Amino acid sequence: MKNALILIVVTFLFTGVYAQNDPKAKEILDQMSEKYKSFTSFKAGFVNKLENEIEGFTEEFEGQIVVKGTKYKLIVGDQEIYNNGTTVWTYLKDINEVNIDNYVPEDGDMTPSNIYNIYKSGYKYRLMEERREGSKLLQLVELQPENPKQSKSQFINIILRIDKTDKTLNGWTIKDRTGNQYSYTITNFTPNVEANDKTFEFDPSKHPDVEIVDLR
């Protein structure tokens, strides 16, 4: 997961609106963060929608993720991504190829294992609104880089949708500097699932004749 022009203008209009972080937003984010830190691990299914209004295309995928601490296994579309905290394997199912690289986290990077903590460094935030979707009352919190011109982050903003009742993420939307908007909606969630270290490592024995591309 590292691996809209018109939206940039709108975003800059808001950068002066909340130079200081919103205390209510911080309270909500802290509650969400504590909730996820209370889990030893979790598994979630989600729908990922990619839109680009400038180029006029939309793609939608279903995915699944298992997270334990900083480790995760992500399956979306024809890709499987394994991260054990030091090494990343990206398996491309359609061509039976796996790319191996070192995992080197950078400031501002957002990964499936830090989405609930990313607000703690390099971002300012505000509570946008509360919105009811079906039976859930969601609190929408917007994150923006504190210093957009200096930030290494490719994100213009991130909008988290947090369930007001149980403090879990219902989903989030990311807008980047290339005009893409990524929307993630959680479809099912299971805390404290069984997951050992092997869960987060690619096993070539399960993929006969896989081509291994070692980029380390």
C-alpha cells in the first residue's frame, strides 16, 4: 500500500481553517487507537474502490487483511502482500511471481498496520461531521499533512470513518497528489485471531514454479 488535481485547490482552502488540532478529533482518534491496541491481532474484509475524476476511471476490488502489531498479510485483487516487519513479499498471482524487498518505513508512510496510529505524527486533524450510515453513527475525522510542501507523504488528505459506538474503523478515504481517490470500506471484522509469524511470510513451497525476484 505505498504501494485529485481539482481537489488540491479545495484542500488548500481548508489548510488555514484548523492550524491547531481539533481537541474533539484528538479524543476520538485516541479512543480508536486504544481500541486497536487492545487487540492482539485482527482480521478484516474490505472493499477497495479506486477513482480518478481527471482521467475518468473507477476500479473496485475486494480484499482481506490480517494484522498483528507491525506485521500484516494483505490480499487484494491478484496481489498478496506479506510484511513481517523487516521484509516485504509481493506475490503477483496472475504471473506467478514474487518480489522480495526490505521493509524500510518512512515518515508519513501509511500501512495497513498503522492506519489507526498515523495521526500521531506529521498530521493535523479535525472532526468534520457525524453521519448515520445504516444502523451505524459514524464520526468523520480528516487528517492533513502538517507541512504539505515539506511532507514526503503523497496524500492530500485522509478521511477516517469511525464508529461512534465501538470506536472501530468503518473505513477511510485517501486522496493523493496524482488525482486518485482510494476508498476502503470494512465489510467484516474479527479481533484477536490466531496468527503466528509464518502468517506474515511468503511460503514459496505453496506456489510451485514461482519466479522469485529478490530486490534486496
